[in-house]
Amino acid sequence: MTPLREAIEGCSVLVTVGAGGVGKTTIAAALGLRAAMEGKGSLVCTIDPARRLANALGLSELGNAEARISESTLAAAGLAARAPMHAMMLDMKRTWDELIERRAPPDKRERILNNRFYVALSTALAGSQEYIAMEKLCELRLHRDYPLVVLDTPPTAHAVDFLDAPNRILDFLDNEAAKWLLTPALAAGKFGLKLFNLGGSYIAKTISRFTGTETLQQLAEFMLSLSTMNEGFRERAHETRALLEADTTGFVLVTSALPERLDEAVTFHTMLVQNKMRVVAVVVNRTHAPVPAEAWAACARLPAGALRTKLEQTLKENEHLAKVDALGVQRLAAGCPGTPLVQVPRFELDVHDLSSLWATSNYLWG
């Protein structure tokens, strides 16, 4: 049995990881489609801002709620799924808001949601997107009944960013030193910071000179309001970690064979293994195939001239790219020992609809 077929049949969670621009969204959608076609209901959750997944699945748009791919949409592509397929695009801000609405004490919810530091956390803070993606995955796995959830993770240039981002957010939310520092700001009231020179924290007074009294007040309110949720954050972090390390969770590392992608892919693989994450396959996407002998023979039959010269040049360029990709695959095999490599060729046209997703899934399925 091929590695991704085994993963689709045996896993309840598949997580596609890798750098940006290597086709993670396409691979995630193809895995979800293949699962549904083979009789295993699936949900594909993406964080792709380009909304390519919606277009590929024949949907006008995706939102923060699951949408089923209709039978008529599949039929238009000549497909008949044996199980339902759903898709959604994670709305980072909305998911954070839902998290606060579920977990924050009723008397603190509005204060947190309207705080400017919370807005920064839920939209732009480094690591926030990765954290909320893991939060959503845990919610979908624990509170929904999809046989397979495929998570398309945010583009990450460095493996450590993806793996450590949730911990960085938890460290920020649970920073006792910051709360100790900012407590006087909250106790003083919005305008009471002017009295800090009568006994408040010297560091807080210094900060207020650069940030302004109101800014420091909002930061203090934010940190102290969230402190009531720290235990819940920690519990969910443990649940998420256990989910990622479970035998029924598989990671699919997506990369290309380009030389500039190889080192980061090997590093990503090493860190996943060191963190006890099960890598079920490395997908080498958009590889160039060697030029077939028939193409060379057809070129040789052309009369000498500009057309033949141009065609020979094109075939030589493709042959060179195929050799570069083959060397890249060899390097990946050596750098990711024990993990199967699955190659998906470069198609003539971009993968933009269900038919091309199905074609992609054939290479994944084997």
C-alpha cells in the first residue's frame, strides 16, 4: 500500500506543512478530495489568503464555517464521491473572537474584544495565526465527527516558527512578570498614572512616558483580563500537543525540488521527527519529468531550420530541469531517511479546479 493511501485510510488528522509557494493548499485539497472519493468523509481547513481552495473546489467563497461540496459540483467535474467532503477557510480574527466568547468570563468578554492589544493579538502578532490554527484543529477533532480533517497550515519559512509559535503565544499570555509590572497601571485608573511618582513602579512610569497613559492602561487591562483564562489556554495546549503526537495524526511535508527549498525541507523534517510528530510522506511537488525518447525522435525528424533549433533548445532546457529535480529528490531522500517520498509532476496548467485536483490526487494515492 502506498504511504499516502495508508495515511488517508488510517489517520483522522493530516497536517500539510512547508514553506510558502510549494503547493500545500493544493495537496491538502487533493488529499481531502481523494478521501471523499474513496468513501471517507473529509473536511479541508485552509488558511490560504489567496482563496485558491475555494476556486479549486468550485465554490465562490469559503468562510469560517464548514461548507459541503455539492454532488452537482462534483458531477460537473465527472466525479461522484462515496462520502461527503467539506471545506472551510479559517478566519483568524473570527476564530479568536469565538475562543474569547467561549472561555472568557461574561463580565470580561467585551472588554477583551474591544481592547486594542487583543485586536493586534488576533490579527497580526507573530505566532498568532499558527496558534489559532492549532486551536481550530483541536476543536474540529474533539467536537466534530469528520472521519478525516486535513489542515493546511500557514506558510512558514522556518520549521521552528511553526512548532514554537503556540508556545510563544502561551508565554506571552502567561507572562507573570508583565502582569506584576502592569498591575499598578490598572490599579491607578486611566488617569491615575500621573501619580506613579508617588510610589508606582519606576519601570511602568518609564514605559508610560513612551507609550502614553491610555496605552499602558489598555495593556494592563488586556493582560489582567486574560489572566483568568490562562488555565484554559494551558489545558488546550496540552490537548493540542497530544493530538499532534497521536498515532492517528500524520504530517505531510510539501516541498519542491528546487535547490533553495531542499535545506529548509530537510530541517523541517528533522524538527518534526525530534518533536515526535509522525511524518507520513514528503511530497515533492511540481517536478519535471525527463524528456521522453519519442519527443527527441520527433524533433530529429524535423527539417533543419529555426523551428528545429528552437525545439531542441526547449527539450534540452527541460532535460536539464529534470536532472536538477532528480538530484534534489536524491538529496531529500538522504536528508529524510525512513520517510517515503511522493512525487507530483508539474502540470501544463495550474491546478485550479476539481478535475485537476483529482489528477493531483492520483499521484498522491499511487
